[in-house]
Amino acid sequence: MALNRCVYLLRGRSCSLLRRAAATPVSLSSSSSSVLRFTPPLSRSLSDRTPNAPDTSLFVPVAVRTDAAGDAAVGAELTHPLDKGELLKILNKFYKRKEMQKLAADQGLDARLFHQAFISFRKYVLEMNILSAELHIILSDICCGAGHIDDIFPYFMRHAKQIFPMLDCMDDLRKISDLRVPANWYPEARAIQRKIIFHAGPTNSGKTYHAIQRYLEAKSGVYCGPLKLLAHEIFEKSNTAGVPCDLVTGEERIFVDPEGRQSSHVACTIEMCSVTTPYEVAVIDEIQMIRDPSRGWAWTRALLGLCAEEIHVCGEAAAINFITELMFTTGEEVEVHNYKRLTPFSISDHAVENLDNLEPGDCIVCFSKNDIYSVSRQIEIRGLECAVIYGSLPPGTKLAQAKKFNDPDDPCKILVATDAIGMGLNLSIRRIIFNSLVKPNVNEKGEKELVTISTSQALQIAGRAGRFSSVFKEGMVTTMHREDLPVLKEILSRPVDPVETAGLHPTAEQIEMFAYHLPEATLSNLIDIFVSLSQVDGLYFVCNIDDFKFLADMIQHIPLNLRSRYVFCTAPINKKQPFVCTSFLKFARQFSRDEPLTFDWVCRHITWPLVAPKNIKDLVHLEAVHDVLDLYLWLSYRFMDMFPDANLVREIQQELDSIIQVGVRNITRLIRATEAQSPNSGTESKSSGLRPQSPSLAVRRARASKSQAGVNDGNRAMGQSLGSRLVQDGLLTPELLQQLQSEWSKDHNENENFNKGTAGTLSKKKKKKKKKK
């Protein structure tokens, strides 16, 4: 009995301490978190801000580990076996006590977590055959009337912190996810006084040219561009000018020095720039992309982190005020150089309306591959030849199609392209024709939606007409459809929306520190909790991480260490392509087995060698294979020992590029072959992936009416018959229209006769029934 009395005495003391705690709010901080609080040096207001309340829906409970084996039977020996029915009543009373809910909230358990923790605790108490001695005695006393229900709280909280380990380290997690002063992440850049020169102007104003001239004059320099094509262009331009320059992209490294030594100049994609290498001059192109929902973090990192005496940023004037404000936080002044467009461009007063009205130098801009296929097919029907450029084509194919279109001796005088022509390609375009003003977009929540293009996007694309270096010294822009023209004019008349925030992204180091505190959490869950707890200054936002999470969930079941898993999930892949996703999964699985992905293994996977495409489906597959080889090359620079045959893979990728070029040159033949394979003409459009317009006229008109109400041209077009519009757009011949009308009339007459016959039969039956009555 002495042991029993000791247990009772200890319990009584703990209960008195608990009741005192219930009267006083409990601090979230624990004794283990006595780390010095980080106070941002910029302003006191930053440290005074209330931390974000965590999104507890992201807290995933982990399995409870039982550790009552040592004193398993002691509780039952000291008291008596517990009645499960009585226990259920006691636990439910505990759950309903407002005092306990308030005390739990002070410990970090909101209503959601309190409920989840209680369900788990109740299940643990009722289903465990043997409880710990302390908990057994407490519950026994309450059942006998010798204890208070509130005495359960310490054991409930202990259980809650077992299933939600983040509760014990919330302060540490908040500090790790504090993104309010990203400038302090780059001590090398803060250690020097940098000069910021902003070259501001529209497309074709010479702003990038002036920045590159300074780059070529410098003893060392780095060019950071948004596209591989742009980086490659500067790489070639620099070496042609006698300035040795290396090329660094995610999938490629070219060192001009025969012995592989780094040159003083480097042209790279912006994600690949080094923030530790010192340079005399750095050029950051398309700075307005710092607000891009997915990639904006790369511009933020380059702007804040590059160690260069001079930082030349090029972009829209809409970013001047924001960049100036952002540089104020680092104590660096911004010198602004404004530029005007070198050649004029104007908006036509008339829409093209019919593909018969196309002229040499025209570029039809579509916002989907389906529209590309449809329009190019209709152009070919008219006996014209066209070049085709869209985003998923390999860079070599894009350049080949651009060369074909620009060649004055080539019969190809028409270009059909997506907004991929907005940057990265030098094209000799006389007139830009928007086939539609609506494009698919991913909003801040990661949701896909159809939106009218912004002023910035419209100007970027329209500015490709009449470039300074082309044969056309004046550009023109218009639309394919009459009802879109007033909307385009309204879009282009608006000022460009100012840049107001810059993107940020959690680093591998930050996620590793999170994982140290939450070892049971998945990478996707770690990212979610990080973003939920992150605190950002008003100048920044956290970039969209849906693609990252998509890949993280895809390979969650594959055993990888956290750093390797993180690197795999940052791979730039097209998640819309099933073959690319399958390949990504196979790469990760092979990597996890510690088996190198050899050239032979890759060839077997992609079934190399491949042949020229016979239809559009084949072409799309070849583009996906090219993306898979890009993925291999990207991973080869991060895991050289596991992806050892990068040179051999690059050789077959170049061969594949040539095969795709053949397919794109004959794209209209591929479209015809796809149409011929369709089961019947009625489903031809669906089977080949072709449709005349995307989105439909109805959607475009809805968008147009929102953008500019009361447009008379649009209203008149609405009154036009569908048949006449199809004929006008070249999608239906007058002969076919007459045939359809005659067939419809015939079907209509037959239906009427059938209805009359049916009505007559029914009336006769009714008369017979009346006679019987």
C-alpha cells in the first residue's frame, strides 16, 4: 500500500498544479525554445506583427507509440480493472468542458485539433489493453469519485503532442518560415555596394541592347534570362564579339575554354545564376517577371543576391517604382534609363475576319495547340505555306521554323504561333493577328481559368510586329474576329498594371530544418505547413507550389532522402504529359535503388530509335520524349554519378530534334492523316484534337462584353447566323452549307410527318376508348 499512497500523493500535487495552470493562461513557448528571438533589422514594425495563425487542416496526425510496457500491470494491481462504459462517459464529459477547451487552445490546440486529438485519445484509452500506471490510477480515481475530470488534461496533452509533434516546436517552425527579410539571405551581396541601373521601355526599344553592350565591355559579367533561347542568343553574340562566354542552363553546360575552365562571362537561365560568384556587371532580363506566380522567386533571388558591382535590370516601366522601393530596403539607389520604341506600330481599324485576307508577314497568335492545328490546316487548304511555333517544341525546332519564316527566299510567308513568340525569337513580322483574346491561366490559388489577356501580355506579343532588325519598319496589330477588335483596342489603351510584389520560394535548407522538427511528415505536407506558417513582408508573396507538391506526392512512396527528394521535385517537367510523368517516376525509382540510369536503360525506356511522326499523336509523343531527355540532362547535373551518360543522351536528343523538325514542316500532312483516322466525319474534330476556335465564340463574346459593354460590332456579329459565320471563317464551303440545309429540311419534314402520324394514331385510340366507355 505504500507505493499506492506515494502515487496518490504525487497525483495530488500534479492536480493542484494543473488547477493553478487552468486559472492562468498557458504560454505557447516551452522551456526547450529559449532561443534568442530574431528581430529583423529593417524596422520595428516587422517584429511587432502578429504571427500567422497556422492552417491546422494541414496538420496530419501521426501514429502513437505506446511506451507503457515497463509498468504495464502496475496500475491494475494498485487499483482495479477499468469499466469501459464508465470510461466513455468520463471522457465525453472531459471533451465538453469549456475550461479544458480553453486551456488546450492556449497550448496551440484549436477546435479542429482539439477534436482530432480527443478522438485519438479516446480511442487510445478505450482500445488499449494496458494503460500506463499513472493514467490508469487517475482514471480509476475519477471513476470512484476520488478524482476530478480535469486531472485527465496533462495526459490528454501528452497524447496530443505525440500525434501532433508540431505543437511542441511551433516557435521554431515560425522562425524557420520567417520570410520577411529575404535580403539578409545573401550576405555576400550585402557586403558590397552595388549600383542598380534600370533600363525601362516597351518591346523593341533597345533597352536590352544597351545593357548587353555594358556587359560585353566589362571584365566579367553574367546575363540572366527567362528562356534557354535568350541565354543561347547572348552566348553566341558574346563569343561572336570576341568575349569568351559560357552557357549554363538547367539541361546544358558549355565551356568555351578547351580545358573546361570557366570564362569571365556567362549567359544563363535565371534559375541557374550563381549568387556567390563576383562579377563586374550582371544583366537581369524581363524584370517584370518578378511577380510571376510560379517563377517570380528566381528574379527576386537574382536581384537581391547577385554579387556584381553593377546590376542592369531590363523590363517594363511598370516595374520601376517597385524595384526602387525594393532596393531601398537594401540601401541601394536605382538609376533609371527610359527608352521609346524604335519603330512604330499601330492598331488596324479592321479585323482580318477571313483567312483569305492573310498577307505575307502575318503572324496569327493562338493560345492553344488545337487552334494552331486548326488554323494551319485551313491555311494549307488555301494553298499557302505557314511556319508553326508553340511552347512545347524543342528550341532547335523553334529556331528552324523562325528561320524558315524569316527567309525572304522561302515560300513560307505566314506564321502561326502561340504567345511563345513573345520573347526569345527574332522574327520578321509585319502584322500580329490575335485569333483569340482569351487564354488559359493558373490563378493564385493554383486553379485553372480562362482569362482575357492582360495589357502587359498584349503589348509583349503585339510588339513583335515591325521589329527594328526586321524587313518591316512598321508594325500592325489586329484580330481575326470582328467582335474582338474593340476589346483589343481597349486592352492596349489601358496602362500596364504596376508590379507590386516579388515572389519567394522555400529553400532546401529551410525544408530540411522543418523536417528535423517534423520527421514523420511527407514533403508535400512539410511544404504546406511551411507556407501556412510563413510570414512575408508586404513587398513579397510565396510562389505557387502546386507543381512541386504534384511531384512530391507522385514519388512519396519511393524511398529517397529528403535532399534528393527535394531536388527531384524542383525538376521542370510538363505534368500534363503522361509519358513524362511516368518517366519521372521510373527515374526516381531507379535512383532509389542506387542503380545508375545508363544510356542503354534510357534507350530501352523511350524505345530508341524513333521514326518520323505519321500523325499529330506521334508528333505529341516525340515532343514528350524530348522533354524526358531534357529531364535526364537536368538531373545529370545534380546527380552526375547516377545519370552518367549525359553526352550520349544529348546526341540522341539532337537527332530527335531533327525528327520533330521534319514532322513540324509537314504538320498539315500530319493533321490530314489524323483526320483520315477518325471513325467518321462527325467526330473528326474531336479525334484529331482540332477545333476551329478555343474557347468558343460564346465564351469570347462573354469575355468581350465584360471588358467593354455595348460594343455594336459584337452585337451585329451575334445576330449573324451560325452557317454564314462558318462560311465567313473558311470553316465551311457554301456547297456544304447548302447540302446541310437540304438534309436538315428533309429530316425536319420527316419528323413533322412522323409527329402528325403519331398524333393521329393517339387520337384514334382515344376515340376507341370513349366508345368502349
